[in-house]
Amino acid sequence: MKIKFVSFFSAMGLIFSATAAMAGPDHGHAYDFGQPGDPQAVDRTIELRMGDNFFDLGAIEVKAGETIRFVLHNDGALLHEFNLGDAANHAAHREEMTAMFQTGALTPTGAHDMSNIGHDMGNKSAVMEHDDPNSVLIEPGAREELIWAFSKATGLEFACNIPGHYQAGMVGKVEIR
């Protein structure tokens, strides 16, 4: 009986550890180009304005090891996104964004209701959320911030992955200096 008791708690510990690892702030995403930055350790601020399907900057320069506060202004009439990643990251994220639009969680103007997404027999863990640490949604007329500590910037882009926006040219390069 004692062995079963210990085994039960050992198994529960493994389940808890695995669940905690999956529920961490990056939701299983690993980023070789950096991580969310500490607001107290910001090296500099980059302001970026966006309109309907353009960024006002085509490229930004960063140093490896630098922590940047991005101040993002949406001057357009549509919902936009600021997302850091390489081309493969953006392609995968665009698929997620398309699904969010198809289910009604996101609309072109930004009104969103994430509660419409759970389709797994009421399983709340199946609910999609736009909560990747390398990405922020900016509603029309809004200002948002994203703080990122860069480890490297090879092949890195900033982009809006709202369906059709990346393809319309809403993408820029992150260059290492």
C-alpha cells in the first residue's frame, strides 16, 4: 500500500511538472533570437507607427544583448500586430491568426471575443489566445508596448500577421549592428 501511495504522488509530481512547463509564459515557444525583456533593463526605445498595411520604418537596428522597448502606434483604421520572428515564425503565426479570424475571435477593426474559440467539448485549455510574448495586437488609434531582449538578430523580421497584411508588405527587417 505504501508503494502505491508513493507512486501516486510521484506520478502526480511528474504530471504537475509537465503541466507547469507547458503552461509557462511562452506556451512552449522557444525563441533563439531573444526573450521578453525586463522593463528596468531597457537600453533604448524605438517608436514605430503603423497605418493600414505599412510600418513607417522598413528596418530597425539592434545589438545582440540589447533590450529594446518598442512603442507601437496604430494610426490606421484596422487592427494591426507587431510580431518579432523569422520568415518561418511568421508563416506559422499567420496560420494561427487566420484561424482566429475564421472563428470570430478577431475582426478587421480589432473587436475580439476570444471566448468563441473553445471548440474542444468545453475544454477551456483548447481556447486560442493571442498571447505570444514576441507579439502584440494594436487596435485602431491605440498605443502598445513590447519589450524584447535580443540575443541575436540573424534573419529576423518585424511584421503584422493579420491575414493579408504581411503579403501587402507590412514587414520590415531587424538588422544587427
